[in-house]
Amino acid sequence: MNISFGQPLFLWGLFSIAVPIWLHFINKKSTSTLFFSDIRVLKGSPTQGKGIRILHDLVLLLFRILALVALILAFSQPKNVGFLKGNSSPTYLFVDNHVGLMEGNRTKFNALAAELPRSKKPVFLLLNSFQNADFEFKTWNEVHDLWPSLKMSERVGQSKSIIDRIGVIHAEQNAGSTPNLIWVSDFPRASPWPSFPKDFEVHLVPIEGPLQANIVVDSISNNASQIQSGRPFTLKVRIKNIGNLPAKDQKLSLYLDDFPISTEKINLNEGETKWLDFGISLSDKREIKAKLISDDKVLFDNVYSFLLEIPESKDVYVLEGMSGEKYISTVFLNDSLFDFHSVNRQSLLANLSKMRGFLILNDINLFSFDALKSISNWVKMGNTFVFIPSAPLNSGIINRLNSNFSSQGSSFKQEISNRTLAVRLPIKRSPFFNSILEQSSFKKNLEMFNSNSYIQWDGGVPIFEYVNGKPFLSQFTLGLGSMYVFSGDIAKEADSFFKHGLFLPVFQEMALNNGLNHWSTTVFSTKFEIVAPKEFKFNTSENGLVTLVKGKQSWIPEQRWTGTQWICAWPELLDRNFSGFWQVKIRDKKALNLAINYPLKESEMRSYSREEIQNHYQGKPNIQVGAMKEVPFSGEAPSDLSFYFFMASLCFFLIEMAMVFYSRKITPEHRK
């Protein structure tokens, strides 16, 4: 007999049986012997012997304890599997409820419901996202009714987490038996093979996807760092065929505010990528809702949504009194694209968490280790930092740089020779110069400049190099932000960089070339950022609580206010109309817009065939591959024993009462 309890906390009440036992012994000790002076009083005394009285009291105590125990067990909701029929193995049904399976292959997913058994036999239904309901059994009839309403989740990253979860459930509910696992999935090639324990009886049910092309937008960018009013730019779209057939004569159309702008014909082999260019010009600063729509047969990811707008001016911060401040200020002061700020060190550190934009420093020895760590964290949040050394750096400063600003594969080191060297022509292949110089401007006779060298490094993306091949200016990625490092002072020599024609466009490009792309956010159950406009000022997250609205849907995500943006998270289970444009409402502030798309991994159509799955698990007798209707189902639904325990408690209570009344009848005071 295998019994489980729906409310096991009530079992602590079993300790209460100590109360009637304790009262029994207290009552026994309080009974005293009576001495009679007149033997005639014995005529009216009961003639029951001492042994019979003790037995009567013990039986009465036993029924009292049984009534209490049965009542406590009834409240704990006992359930029995195989009562008087032998033990049976529990069944676990895992459904890989990711978007690509439920939306990209919905016909076959829904058809699977017809193969589910219709019975009251028990089954544990498990999905990619953890739910408390996973620890409660359902009947196959209930699973059949729930099938059309199952919500989508992101694709499970590691199958081991699902198998471990089943092990936890099995250990708590059905220890000692062999678990039967039914694994329903499309077995995508992009995911690792599930590994099952030897003590599991596993039946794999593969759902084969349709053979068709699937064109998706991999990324978008533009040939200009900053979109400006009335100035044409090229929207660059990278597309990829992640289906299992070549795409022939398919179309991808660009829509701005639901108005068609351009259409491109696409021919792509399986797994192939391609760049498309769309010419655009924006005339006003309002936000434009843009869509890229494909006409392939995988419908759920055919629309890629993003936002286009002329962004607000970029904040530029320099340290007050720093070397070269007057040269740098000429780049940004009279340009509407920038807001220039000269700040002192104390003000910079005090307000750093509320700032965002572009920071230029030269003497980092003025900052403590903790201050540099704060600047590093600020950069990782999506901001840009430029370091221009004004003198040779000692080993202590180099160590502080490496501790706070070295990224993966990069490190800073001292420069032994500080002599002036010539800087050679810009690197023609560098994307940094796409919007600065036309290809025809890279002439061999372009006159460059000279600079000394105070620091060197390994790694980063080189922008300028000395004639000896060492870097003069490189870009590093830190988290979501960027860091630019010059090897020497840009204004020390008479023919330094600040007098060159590239000085102004290079600094403007660094300020505008932000690693964050706020046009579109592709998230599913992961964290994402909502950047607040500059005029949004909040001291606490409660004052600026974010609510997301789409049509009649409205919900408040998990969120954290950082002073400049909200860090939010999507729920694990999502509805079918998840992608598209959402409104971001923050109390009395103007509503913002957010464009959401499905992650690329959910659109992956290539999966293993049934033959490949059988070959992979060949030689493992505990693993079978087949259709749902071929699965051998066993076990009956657990019976609820609460009613029986309530009746038993009532019977024991009535027996106890009958014994009490009977014992009163044989006493002398109840005799006529």
C-alpha cells in the first residue's frame, strides 16, 4: 500500500494523542482508596473486579486515541495508489511547450491531443517553466482538457533541469517505484540530447516539424551613428534562413506606421545569411513604429517589430580643468546632437548613478579604487567612457585599470618607450569609419599626425595604429557599454591629433556609437531594460512604477529602478499575442513604446528525425521511441481516503460514547 498526503502539515497533530494519555494517568493517580466504618455500605457498591475496571479504562482510552488519529488523518487528505491491488509506477508527462513547437508547428501539436488516453489514470504534467502544480497529479482526462489552453514558454536550456525536477517529485511522492517518463518534444538540433537515468522507463514522442523555409531578422543597424532630421540613412537588415528548406522568391517588406515602403525578393539556402539595405529619411522627431514582414509559411515569427526615431541629444561629460578640455569642448558645444557638461570630481561621483552618456577622463590617478569601480559599473550599464592619458602611467595605475576595465581577452601594460611616433592611415575595414569617411577618402597620400605613447594593451578593436603596428586608439566592450583608450596625449605635440581633420568626426562618432540598440528589444523570460527619457526624474522605484499595456492586456512586470532606467523581467509563461508593440506607462508621465520579438532560438525549425533519435538511444533498453498511442499506460488514479477516515473517526467516537454510557448504568447512583 502506497499512501501520500495532500496536506501533510496536519500530521503534526498526531502529537496531540499525548493529551488523552496524560489525562488518563492523571485521573488514575487522583483516585484514592475509601475506608468504610460500616460494612453495610458494601451492599450498594459495584462488584466489578479491579482487573475488569483497568481493562475497561484502557479500551476506552484506545477508542479515544483511534478517533483522534482518524480525524487528524482525514484532515491531511490521504491518497492511496494501488490499495489492495499492489503498487503501480507513476507516469510523468513532459511537454516541451516552447514557442516554435506550439506556434510554429501548432497543427501537429494539437493533433497529439487525439492520441492522449481518456481515463482517470494519474499523470504528472510538466512544462519548461516551473509551476507549483507540477507536484500534483492530474488524470489523463484533465490533461486532455488542458491541452488546447497550455501556455507557451521559452525553450528549455538544459534537459537535465527537467529530469532533476522529476526526480524530486518522485522521491517525495512515489519513492521505491520506477518512474515512467513520456517526453514530448521536437528535439531541435540546436539543443543537446536529453540524458536519462537508467532507472527511468522513458518513452520519447518526437513531433516532426514541417519541411519549409523560415526567414527571420537576425539584427538591424544603420550606416549612421545618429539619425538626424531630414538626413537620409541606410537601414541595414541582416536576415537568416533557419528553416529546413531553401527560400525561393520569398519577400521581405518594410512598413513604417503600417505604410509599405519597400519590398525585397529573397533567395537563401538553408542556414545562409544576407544583408539587405533600405533607404530611409525621417522628417520629425515623433516615434515611428516599423515592421519587417516576411511571407514564409512559419507564421508566428513573420513580423519583426522595431522603433525608429530621431533620438534626444547625447550628454557629454568632461572633468573640469583636465588637459585638452578646451579642444574637446569645441567638438560638442555648438552641436544640437550633444549636451556638453564640465563637472568636478566630487559632483561626478555623487551623481554618476543618475547620469548616462559619454564620459572623458585623463588623470585616473585622481580617483580611488572604489571610484574607478563605480565608473566601470556605470559603463557596463550601457554608457561610454574615454581615457586619454596625459603622462606615463606607473604600475599601480596599470593594475587599477586592469582590475576595473579589462574586458575578456584584453589587458593593459606599461609603455617603456615614450617617444613620438607617426600614426598611419585609418583601418579601412573598420566599421567605425563607415559614416565618417567614404571609401574614396582612404587615399594613400592622406596626411596623418604624430603622437607619443604612454600606455599599451592587448585586445580590443583597433581604430588607429602607429606605423610600428601598435594601437593608438582602440575600442573595448564592457557589459552593455564601450570604452575607448588613447595611448598618448592628443594635444601635446604641435602636430597632434586635435589639429587633424579627423579629430572632430572621430570624437563625435565615439559619443554617438553606443553599444545599446533601443530600437527593438528581443526578450522572452529574461531581463530587459527600459531607458527613461532625460526629463524623467524619480528618486524611488515606487514613484515610477512601470505598467505594460497591449490592447486589453495590462500587467506590472518585476522591475528595479536604477536612476536612469528600469530593469524588468517577463513572466515565464506567455500568451499567443506576446510579440509586437507594447505601451510603457509610468504614472503621470508620457507613455513610451516598446517593440518585442520572439528570440531566434524559438524560430529554429531544424530538428532530429525519428530515425536519428532511435540511432542515438540505440542499446538503451529503458528508452523507447514511438507515437503517443504506442505508450503503455499503467496505474489507477489514487483514491481519496479522507471520507473513510472521517467515518472511522465517527465510529470510534460513537463506540467510546457507548462505553461511557454503559459504565454509568452499572454504577449504584444510576440504579433505581
